[in-house]
Amino acid sequence: MRTVLILGAGFGGLELATRLSGSPADELRVVIIDRNDSFTFGFAKLDILFRDLPPETARVPYSRFTHPRVEFRQEEVTEIDPRARRVRTDQAVYDPDILVVALGADYDPAATPGFVEDGYEYYSIDGARRLRERLAGFDGGAVVLAVLSVPFKCPPAPYEGAMLLHEALTRRGIRNRTHMQFFTPMDAPIPVSTQTSAAIVEALARRGIAYSPGRRVHALDPDRHIAVTRTGEVPYDLFIGIPKHRVPAVVEASGLTEGGTDGWIAVDPHTLETPYPGVYALGDCADAPVPRAGVFAEDAARTVAAGIEAGFGGSAPQEQYRGRGTCHIEFGGGLVGKVEADFLSGPAPVAPFSVPSVELAREKAAAAEARLHRWFTG
């Protein structure tokens, strides 16, 4: 029996396993491994932070992931040997016919000096819970929000956080005594879409949030509560940062990042194959020419599934990765905008923007429910 081993049960891993469970290939066995016991949508951290969603409510147990020919195993990956196509975990050793690495990106808050001691983040469940507790006692002052490194997951999320924080402080009656600044090393919020970037910049300005593109925070001084940039020091009472991202340590140790940009896994942008036969990488850990976001990992999974099925059938893959994805963007007030990006189908990326509306908020919720149904109960 031929085995496909998938490391990581995020957007990419879940979509790939679900698709392969319905594969026409005979005698196909799929094993998916994740160290966690449950799945959580990235946007749920904003709900935990600003809408008092209990973290346990945001989690979807992997015990609900039951598909034909798919086995889920909660294990910690301890070693990956792409040359031998061998994987060790804290419980077993695997020698699959096909290996797919979809372990995502880890956070490296210590990469920014002072951030661990004096900064807050909401990209993790624990971080969102900790920031929620800090905001409960916040009574106004200087708030600095900063993207600390590129690339990072979900490009709109830092701006969603800024706009929802403005809304929360306004609701509490302390926005008028709070000064908010946003720093990013990027020249635009969503470089591929001038429409989306313009809408976000205008929304920040309308809310009185000072926006500083092309300006990186290099360090924090916890004793003085100062953010250090190349063009000066910025005082703060509350610092919220998007921490630097990196591949998981087990991926870095495997050698898969050799040839990849800035420490990410090198892949063929059309097939998501690595230089090692029978080994693919998709999602946030892969050096594909798309942003780090679940919707692009989901699209990559479709390409990888088609490639695996074609290979088992003895034919060349017909589908190439197109880098397509729809991102919904929270603007506050129950309004959600949308950008539909297509990076690789044509001669240049295209990403039209749909203005925020209540209808798109409903669409976002429906899309999440559809994924849960397909992955966990479909």
C-alpha cells in the first residue's frame, strides 16, 4: 500500500488529506501528523482578543477529522530526512512513498530585542489572551503597533487588529486619550493590490491612526518603554507587535531550507515539489511566490493532490499552482472587505478589492463553515 505522509494539519494539510481521501488511486493510505489536538482558524485570535470568544470554543478537535483512508496522529515531529524520505516523531518512524511538509511558520519574538520583556502579540491563542488581559487594565496612552519582520502570516491581520483596537477603545470611551501609531517595513499594506492598500490606509487615517510605511522597529527598551527605529525613538505605553516568523526548528535542521529565500523551504513554484524526489512543501513554510496565508496553502494543496494522483497513475501532472486566494478583511463595525488575489495565472498578479459590507461579513462566516464541513464532517 502506497503511503502519503503529511506533516501539519493546518489549512494546507487538512485540505490535502481531504482531497486525497477521495482519490481514485487504489490502495492509497494517508497519514497526517500534528503536535496539537485541535485546529483553530487564524482569525479566531481576533475574536478571542476583541469579542471575548473563549479559546476552547475556537478549537476544533482533530478527533472530528474522519475520512476514508486517512489516519490522524497527534505526535511531535523530531527529525526529517528528505533524502531518505524518513520522518521520526516522538512515537514512531515513517518511510512514506510521498512526504508533504506543511508545518507552517513558528514565531521568533526573541529576534527583536526587548519584545519578549515588554511587547504583546495576538498571533497565538496565548498571546491574544494575554493582550486581552492587558487591555482590560489599559486606560489610555501611547499605543505602538508594528510589523517586526517580513514575511508574516495573513498580511491584512495587523491592520485588522489596529482597526478593531480603535473600535474597542472607542467603545470604552478612552480612544480620545489614546494615541495610536502603526509601523511597518513594507511600503504598502497589500502591495499586490493598490485598491486594497488605499482602502486600508484611508481607514487608518479616518480613525486617527498614524501610519508609517517603510519604517521598521528594530528593538524595544523595556526600562524606558521606547521603540527603536533607524530614524528615532518612539515612546509607548503599550507595544503590540507581529513577531518575526521562521520555519520550525525541525525543518531548519532537515536541510530543506537550502536554496530557499531567507530560510524557507525551496520549492518549484509550479508544483510545490522540493529538490528531493517525492517530497513536497506547502503553506507558510514554503518559499512559494505568494503571501503566507491559509487560503494560499489551501490552493497549494489542490495542486499537490493533483500531482500525487498523477504520479501514482503514471502520468505527468497537468495542474500548475496558480497562487489564488480570497482574503476577507475586518474593518470594524461589522463590516468586512475582500481581496481576491491571483498571483501566478497570468503575466502579472491581479487582486481586485470589494468594499467592506455586512454581506461580505456573512460571506466570511459562510466560507469558514464550509471549510469545517468539508474537512471535519464532509
